[in-house]
Amino acid sequence: MARLFDAVIIADWTAAETKKLGDQSLWIGVAKRDVRFRLYAETHNVATRAEAEALLASLLADHRKRGDRVLAGFDFCLGFPAGTAARLGLKGEPAWSETWKFLAQNVVDKPDNTNNRYQVAAKMNRLMTDQAWPFWGAPAKQTQRWLTATKPTAAHDIPEFRATEDAARKGKLQPKSVWQMHGAGVVGGQTLVGIPAVRRLLDKAGASGAVWPFGTGWRALTAADVEPLSLVVAEVWPSLYPTRPEPGEFKDQAQVRTTAMALAEMDDKGLLGPAFGPPKGASDDLIARVEGEEGWILTV
């Protein structure tokens, strides 16, 4: 059975505003094959997102030169709940691409890791509702009229979760909402600074890069689908894969290693291709929503 990918790269992103290595910093895991085609993993630790983006670009360029196909997984949301682009006043199609473009134009992420994610969240709140929602959560010095420290209590009409998080919650998992910007395990800030970086990496890949499920369709992928591509980007959630750090390993380091190996081993067994497709019984409306704006977490 033909494998879809020659390597799997997993990036555990961060929204930190300072340089940091080691525990709770930015880790990249790579599962690939040695000269005897045996699967193994290596991990890389970088102090800033700029260094991570440069390292990823270099890894992907090396694989592209060899004619390899790479699955690159990122642990933040690649889409927003349906209706976000419309509420932002973005007119073009597809909605996910317009939102990515908006973030690329508004997010400032400097080489030393300082960034304006809270200001961008506040701007999005102002454009979407002219109130301090749907984004919420900020340290006291970052709070303002359009962004509060705590979750708003008033009910509103913008979904808190995407369909993929709703599916994960039915499986007794506890994903965070993309709207939460501050607190343990949150994903909102990583999403705002992460999407522009992914967009730049895909721009470098050109026609040989695609983001799932937006650019590929939400469907099982075959070797024929992946053959023309050097890069497929997907959203992953490392907590889905059991992780036990080895002696001397940091938790995030172990997670990127474990996730990369788990997906590569699924690929070896012919189980990864079907995982790119929707769950049985997915409605046409859900498929359109996932492909057009929300995205999906691989293997949920």
C-alpha cells in the first residue's frame, strides 16, 4: 500500500511575547525515514516564531528538492466559526481565505516575538459586534473597551465552537474556543499569530502546497491526490495522541514527536488517507461549512 507522505512535521506553536527555550516553548517534531527506510523522529526547539518559520521553510525546501511529500500539522485553529468573515465585513470567497488575508494584513509579529495579537482581537470584536465579544481574555494591561479579561456573560449569536470542537466535545474531550485569548491551554492567540506564518509557508510552496480541508476538499485523500503536492498543511491536536515523555524530554517535545510518529504510522497502515474525510453521515451543509470557513482537526 502506497504511503501518502514521506515525512510528517508537527509544530507546537506559541503566542509568547518573549524568547524562550525548553519547557512550554516552540517545538517542531519530524517523523521521517533513514537510509534503510526505518521510521524515526527528531525534534527541534526554537526561541521565536520567526526562527520556527525559517526552520520550517528550510526543512520543507530540503524535502521539496528530494521530491518528498510532507504533511505539516499545526496545533492551532486554521479556521473560525461559520459567519466570522461575514461579520468582519469581508466580501470575497472563500471565507477562510479572506480571513487569512485579513490576519496577514493586521497581525504584526516581530522577530523578538513581540506581537499585537490582543489589539487584533479587539479590532475584530469592534468590527464584528462593536462590543467586547466574541474574543475574550487578556491580561489587565491589555484590556480595553473591545476586549475584557473575563468571558462575557451576555448570550450572543456567534458560535463559541466550530463543528470540529463540538465533535471532539461529544467524545469527552475539552477543546478550547478560538475566541479565548488568555489562560492555560488557550488557542486564540496562537491562531492569530500562526495563520499568517502558515500562509507565508504555503505561498513559498506555490502550486505544490495545499491546506486541508480548504484546498483539498474534505474527503479521503489518495496517493493520486497527494502525488502532485510537496506540502499538505493540516490542523492537529497533539492531545489526541497518548504521550509519555522519555527521560530528559520536555512535555511539548514529547508531544510533537509522538504526534508526528502516530500520523506517520497511520500512513504506513493505510489509515491516514481516510482520516482526511468527513465522519459518516456528514450533511452537505456541514461539509460546505468545514470546507468554506471552519476547517477541521485531523483525526477528530
